[in-house]
Amino acid sequence: RKEVEQDPGPFNVPEGATVAFNCTYSNSASQSFFWYRQDCRKEPKLLMSVYSSGNEDGRFTAQLNRASQYISLLIRDSKLSDSATYLCVVGVMNYGGATNKLIFGTGTLLAVQP
Amino acid sequence: DAMVIQNPRYQVTQFGKPVTLSCSQTLNHNVMYWYQQKSSQAPKLLFHYYDKDFNNEADTPDNFQSRRPNTSFCFLDIRSPGLGDAAMYLCATTRYGGQETQYFGPGTRLLVL
């Protein structure tokens, strides 16, 4: 079983649609949670951190359920520019707490159609 | 201004010919990471440095080595590249390595002929 599992995708949606990504993680000791965005042939870029209380950044809303080990990302009013791969990422403390090791999901490709 | 710089952006090497990828950072961060990302796969951590302390992942092949001569620079050495080592290699940094954001460089895409 993969440490971080995501919807297989790809998601093809029309502009203006609401799209939801789901993710589960297996390590209950995970301490930090993120959504990264990766454009084709580019590096991952942090979209938002995810907190237990849920957090929102404009059209993007992220939720975390520690009990279920489940993370979600909701994109409202999707734009053409939202087309990218969305990576669910979990941080675990490594090497006695000295550093944070990121475990990436394989990502879900979103294609927003005009 | 670029904060994490990787050179070259594209690297072509021959099967078995040693190759070195470079990463530099202007953030004065303590921790530098190297990831390997193969096509349609998740980035996978190879190793990282906390200051001068090297930390290897258990499943990183011996063919991959790293050097960090100073705070700003970190190198990834592939001693004998195989066809299966063709991938995007990503460098990332954090200040203290806790639950902070990792800043990624643009990556070096390696092609092995």
C-alpha cells in the first residue's frame, strides 16, 4: 500500500466547475499536510498547507481529518490556469525529529476545459 | 529572484558515465534535499543534508552520492548512470527542517543514452 494515495484522475472539468480531490495517508505519525501544484515539466510548488480546522485561500479549501487520515482539496469556480497536477503531501518527522520528510502522492491531473 | 537554482536544467549523459548535478540556494537554509521524480510518479526523497550531516534514505541506491561543500551548494553525483536513472532531479531547502515549507528548485531533467 502506498503511503499517500490519491484519486487516480485525470479530471476533465469545464471552466467554472467545482472539483474535489481526495487523499488518504497511512502513517498515523504524520505531522504536517500540504497540497502542492506541479505544472508539466516544472517543480512542485506549495499551494497550501492543511490544518485540522480546515483552511481556505480564495477559491481553494483544504480539509484534514486526522482520525480518518484523510485530506481533501476543493477548487471552486475553476479556471483554465488551474490545469496542473495536484500532489497530496504528508510530512513526517525524520531522524529523531531533526528534519521533516515529505511523502508525496502520485498526483491527480486536472484539465480545465474552456 | 531565484532562491533555489539548479544547473543544468537539462543533462544528457551516456550509460555508465558519471554525472554531477548542482544545486545552490540564496536562502541560507540549513537543510537541503534531493528528490528523484520519474515520469508520472511522485517525487521520491533520495537523501538530505542538515548542515553538514548527511542523511541517506534506506532505499537510495549506492550509485547515488551527494556532497555539500558549504551552506549554499549541494551536489548530486551519479557514479554509473543506468537507463533507469533517467528522471527529473529536484533540489529543495528548508531553514530548520521542521514542519516548514520546502522550497524547490526548477529541477534538472536527466537523460541517459
